[in-house]
Amino acid sequence: MAKTSLELLVSLQDLDLMIEEADEVKKLGFSVTGSTELIKAREELAKSISRPLLSRYEQLRAKIKRAVVPVKDDICLGCFLRQPTSRGVRGREDEQIFTCENCGRMLYWLE
Amino acid sequence: MLQRAELTKYFKSTLFIPQLKSKTKDAVLKELLDLFVQVKYIRNRDLVLEMLHQREKLGSTGIGKNVAIPHGRTTATSDVIVAFGRSEQGIDFDAIDKKPVHLFFMVIAPPHDEGNVYLPILGSLVTVLNLKKNRDKLLKVNTFEEFIEVITGES
Ligand SMILES: [Zn+2]
């Protein structure tokens, strides 16, 4: 099944986190040899995301590090504010993506 | 680093498989991940599986001495959780020393984790598993309680 825009962003962020922490993981004793390959995979994935959405992701990431955060029990796990049952404010570019009213991060509901 | 007693908080009896069925690297990643799905710790299995495969591209998490610690952060979870699985016959996991892997620890963490325990957990696991006596004991434990005793260093 094709991924939704939000799922593409989740995969992109998961890759970004992995790339970011590669050095620290290496220090713990893990073998880290494929950074170049991973960065390439990241670039490929980024191409499949719409331009406006990708730039929104990058802007958020530059500002607050984690652009997409899980929501559990209606709590944004970026800032820990409860989201209104209306599911926060709708994202501009993509009808399926909601943002936290408080911190502005894009939200991924866990249930 | 995390104290060993602290480390035990991140294991669950529902995420403990003393006899893995899998025989390949791909299968064992799925078998362990399915535990997380069953107990509803992750929302989207496919996204997390993809993340774990990407992580293996960065370098095998088979750290040698018959141990593998597949791990990663994913936006599809809210808690740091560790699953344990053991394969009696061993699985070719592309480990750095090419030896088959018997002991598997899968660590899944959210993008933010409370108290930043994710990396310390990985570090503590590496330390515990570097000791031969701990690996030997883990090859023999039968119950989750016995397993936890080895992790805390009480056995
Ligand atoms: Zn928020």
C-alpha cells in the first residue's frame, strides 16, 4: 500500500534521527559503516515528499528538532499539551496532517 | 549509562521469547517486532520494520559474541521498550564477527524520550552482554523472572 504523506514524513524523520545519532551509537560499540548509503536513502525518500510539505518539515526541524511527534491519549509528545478532540489545527498543505496548537509540530496519532 | 536495576524497567514479560521460531535475519526482526504490535506499543508495523532494515544498512546490529541489539527511534511509538528473544540454533545476522546470533535485544524508542534513556539503555546492554558469564546465563534462563535476575546482576 502506498504511504500517506504523513507516513513518508515519519520514515524521513526516523532516518534523520538515525543519521543524527550514528556517531553516538558508534561510541557505544556498534558497527557504523553505512552512513553514506543511509544519507542517500534519505535523499531519495525526500524526493517523494511534496515540496511545500518537505520545506515545512525542514523548517520545523531547524527550529525545534523534532518536526513530527506522536500523540498518545490526545497528548502531544513534543510539548505534552492535550490536544482538543477536534484534533488540533489542520495543516495547510496536506489535509491529513494536523499540527499542535501549542508547539506547532506535526502530529502522528498512535491510536 | 544506566544502572542495571534501572534497565529492568524497560523489559516486559510479554516481550520475552525464550525460543524464537525464526531462522533468518529478516524473519527474526519481524518476529520480535510483532511482539510490540501485539501489545500495542507501536502503531505501524511496516514503518518500524522499514526503520529497522535501514538501521541494519548503517551497520549490522549483530555486535558479535552471538549477540544482536537491533534498535532505533521511531515516530510510531511513545515509549522506550526492549524485547528479548533467544534462538537455540542461532541465526545468521550478518554479525561483525560472522558468528550466528543466539541472543537478541530489540530496543524501540520514540523521537523524544523522557529522561533521555535510549542511548544509555543501549550502552548498558552492550556492557552487560560483553561479559561472558552474563551471556552464558542468558542462554540458560527459562522464565522471565530468571532473565530479569541476570539483567540486574542478582544471579
Ligand atoms: Zn505540541
